[in-house]
Amino acid sequence: MTPYVLVINSGSSSLKYRLLDMEARTPVARGSVERIGEREGGHLTHHGPDGTDDRDADVPDHEAGLRAALDAFGTYGPDLNAAGLAAIGHRVVHGGDRFRDPVLLDDEVERVIDELAVLAPLHNPANLEGIRVARRLFPEAPHVAVFDTAFHQTLPEPAYTYAVPERWRTELGVRRYGFHGTSHAYVSRVAAETLRLPLAETDLIVLHLGNGASAAAIHGGRSVDTSMGLTPLEGLVMGTRSGDLDPEVTMYLERVVGMGSAEVDRGLNRESGLLGLCGDNDMREVVRRAERGEESAALALDVYCHRIRKYVGAYLAVLGRLDALIFTAGVGEHSVAVRARALSGLEGLGLRLDEDRNREAVYGDEPRVISPDDAPIAVLVVPTDEELQIADEALGLVG
């Protein structure tokens, strides 16, 4: 019997899902419920083998949203009851230092996820709401939590430790956790397969460049350093997040203009990054404006790529050698300009692009090598598939 896994990603006002045939390793249905609990009403989009359901829907809460999705499965396929679910995989953003691997969900695991919400107040509560609803609606199916932070639990102590007071570290959990773990895990495995190298013997740098962005140094399939920290704010410049910043900036803003913590938090997470630099957080528009000669967009692009180069150089030093550098996620997979600018000047380190290959590697589901054949370090574009990685880990856990 073909094993099917349903992957659920529950946000504060949205619920995204994908049903995967794990024998063919392909999606058979996918969809999303948006604007959950919002006054103007919600919206459902479902793509199944028997058609597409795209309509406004009354979804006052996550349970109503998931029930609407189940109705769409019933009409547009496939029939979940007939298919049978080997597992339901749930994305959970923060597992702290409690979860190094996927885990079967029960009441105790739910309690710990709730406890860890202090580390991810915007994400864990929403993830947990989706879990609770799905467990009620699918009481017989095994439910598995897959954590964004788990892949980075292999970080060595010097890499995850901040030089802060002991009480902060030991009692309050202040340390580097890292995120985008499912993407980094998937992409590093596919890159090793593409290069026909054993994953356990490779040294890789993965650049996950989307609206959120992170870099990871991966040695033998294990994360040994990553750019995001206690929260997803640290590291690379992102669509609306600042990335690395002098911590004293927050105190400076408080002293000079009386800015409160909530306002600073909103500014750094939602009003900074590319948006703060040039008013746009869509990299396609930033590149278009930069190519037209707009100074603010050109500066935003330069700052963005400068930060990437710094991390590439740092992680090359951490690893000591490098088999490949990989671009992934929306910007990494589709932006010719970002890939070229980010690696400009790194030719002396062995990182070179083939201009034609880079230009052609814009769309497609397959990994592509964009470095010359004689380059000492391979450069790849590998489309990420976090849902497939979650499904793999969920199915692997339930056997």
C-alpha cells in the first residue's frame, strides 16, 4: 500500500498543507487557508487530482480552516479516508534544546512546545494550534512534530554559546539555536547526491535566501555553524529583518527617543532589511530598481550581498575546506543578480560562476551546477522542499 503523509504548516492566520505520495515522492494535493479569524473572512485554495477549489470561506478559527480543507479533499481529491495516512507531519519552528529529532506528538510534547513559545512567541503558539486541531480531527493517525531548530542541535558548544552572563545561558536559555533546519538538511543531502559525494564526507555552505534568510556550515551532514541565533533575527539581511546589529542600538533608541521594546521589535523584524533600506522587500523589484540606477535600491542590493560574502568567508574558515556552496529558497533559486554579486570577488577562494549557467539556472525543479567544470569548489542551485523533508522525517519515525 502506498504510504501517504500529510504535512501541515500552521501560522497565526494561515494553514498550509501538502499531501505526498511517499513511494513516488511527489505531491498529490496541496493547498492553503488564508486570513483565518480575520474580519473580512478567509480564503481557501486547494489543488487536487480532480480539480482546484479557490474560494472565499468562513474560517473563524484553525479548526474551521482545516475542516474546509478536508471538504476540498472530499470534492477535489484525493479521499483521505480511502488513501489512509501513514503519518501527519507538523512543522514547529522552535524546539529549543529539548528536541534534536522529530518526535511523536502527545499531550506532554504539546506542553513542552507551549513552554518553548517564550522563545518563538509569533510561531510556536500558531504551530501548536494547528497540531491540536489536527489531532482532534485525525485521532487515529500518528502525528509527528518536525522542528526547524533540530538540525542545528549538532552545533559545537563554541558555535552556539553567546558570551553573556551565566544565568542568561543556563537558566534563560540564551544561546544560538538556528532555523530553516529542514531546508538546510534537505538541500545538503540533495547537493551531495548531485555531486556524487558521500554526505558524511562533504563540507558544504548552504545559503537559504528567501524573505527570511540564513546561512549554514555543514560538515559531514551535520550543522556546525549557522547565522540565525536565539531568534530568526540574527545573521543575513532579509526582506524585513535587519540581520546582524550592534545590540546597543536598542538601548540607544530607548535613550534618545524613548522607543519601547515593542516598537523596537517591530522595527527590526518588520520594517528593516531590504524594506528599511529601499522601501521594497521583494528582491525582484529591488534588482529592477537598482538596474534602473535608483541609489537606495542599489545600496540595498549591495548591503544584502556584502553580508552574504562575509558569511561565506567566515564559514569557509570554520570548515577549513569546501566541496560546494549551495543557493536555495526563493531569492537563492531565482535571482541571477544576487548569486553573481554575492560571489563577486571570491574567485581567489575558488568560488567562480559560469555566467551562462548562472543565467539559465532560474527556474526548474532539478538541482543545477552553475560553476565552471574546472572550478575547485562547486556552486549549485538546489530547489528546497521542506515539505518533503518533513514527510521523510515523519515517515522515518513511524516506520
